Amino acid sequence: MRWQVGGGMGLPLAAAVVLMLPIFTSSTGDIRHHGTSRQRGWRGVQGAPEAAANNSVSNVTAQLGGTAFLHCLVGHLNERGQVSWIRKRDWHILSSGKFTYTNDERFQVLHGEGTEDWTLQIKFVQKRDNGTYECQVSTRTGLVSHYVRLQIVVPEAFILGSGEHHVDLGSVIHLICIVEKSPVPPQYVFWYHNARMINYDALRGGITVETEPGARTQSRLTVRGATLKDSGNYTCSASNTEPASIHVFVSEGSNKMAAILRRNTSAIHGITSSVTCLLLLASVALHVLCR
């Protein structure tokens, strides 16, 4: 099957109109287009589509690993008509009608009988899916195309402040974690002290976690009555991104240097022990080889 892109004649199809719709986020975290032709000034006609309908462009944002829905509404398509989706970066014809022409099973065309919506669904979106997709329809006067720019975003998490946080003995540890670049808020945000999750730490007590989901989710950790045991690594782990960490030093007064030296001493001790073990193993191996 040969396709022409741009102008000229393609497969014989009835007149069609490609509609552009606004974007909203579904409750499942999928990014969809939604609206009506009247809202955007489109109208289905029996003759050729309006000139403005050709080469229209809309934008879709999807989260890495989520599902993207690229919508294309086509009116007055007869039984001989075909709607095709083409990936612009390599001109690969992904579908013609309801049939897909790719070995990548993440791609599927969704079309309900009697409806005008021809949706290209991409599951488990990856960074390489980023780019422009063309919904292409033939008319009596040439080709009509609607382009969808798909942007894949990767959520990021970070804890406000530098990589270290110093507090006085008996004071309050207050940390704020930000999750951004996330079209859909994370389902949860867990806080860890070293390897222990502390969101619901009734044994320690005095710990509260408050999370405000949104386009820029904020999670606040409060640890009251800080003790020396509360020193260590604190990690903010959201459901849809890599964790972020910060090291907290609890010390008497404002003796930050003593706390840093304690940490560095522990690190040096660990490195020294590892080097000693390696030297012993090397010595044993050399002794065996020389026998």
C-alpha cells in the first residue's frame, strides 16, 4: 500500500473532518483530548472539509510508563474510507483503519462502531515515543492531516535545602519533598529514616507526614523532639519517581563540625575495613598460586 503525505490524491475516501480537542487528565492518570467540534469551531460537512482543518496541531502530555491517548475525530467516513496514523520521525505507518502495522504491541487503535473517534493508544510510554504523530485521511480534494505532538515527561523528586540538614538536640526536624513534572499526582509519598519507613511510626511518636497532591506535590515530614538517634539519611519516595534523600545531623548546641566528623569517621572506618578484607583475600590468592 502506497501513501502520499501532504497534498495530492490518496486512497478514495468520503469527505472527512479532523477535529482538535483540548486536554484533560483522567482519574486513572491517562492524558486524553476531550471536547466538541462546536467548541473549537469545527463542523462536519458533506463536501470538502474546511481549509483550516488541514494541518491542525494539538499537544498531549503523558507520563513515562503511563498510557497516552492520541485522539482524532473524523466525520462522514464511508465504508471504503480508512484513517491512518503515521509516526513522523521515521514515517512508519502505525495503523490503517483498525489494523496496526507494527510489532510493538503497545500501539493500538481504538474505534467504537458508529463513532467518529479514531484514537491511537500507546501503553507504557517510553522516552523514544516523544514526537509528532499524524492522523491522515483522504478526501476528494486531497489529504487532510491532524498532527498530535506527544511529550513524555519524567517526574522528579527533591528535598528542599542542600544535601545536609543540621538541627539541635531536642528541636524539630522539618523536611519538605517536592514532586514535579508529574501530570498525575503520585499515589503515595513515603518517608524513610535510613531503611525504615516512618510515615506511621507509632513506636517513635512525634512524627507527622502531610502530603498535598497536585501539579507540584508537596510532602512535609515533621519529627519533634529530635534525639541523636534521629540522625541519619532521610528519603522521600514517591510512587512515580526516583527517591530523593538528605542527611540529617542532630547535635548538641550548634556543634555541626562534631556531627560531620562523626559521620566522616564512620565512613572512613567502613572504607578501611573493606580495604583490609581485599588485602587479605589478595594475600590468600597469592599464597595459593605460589604453592
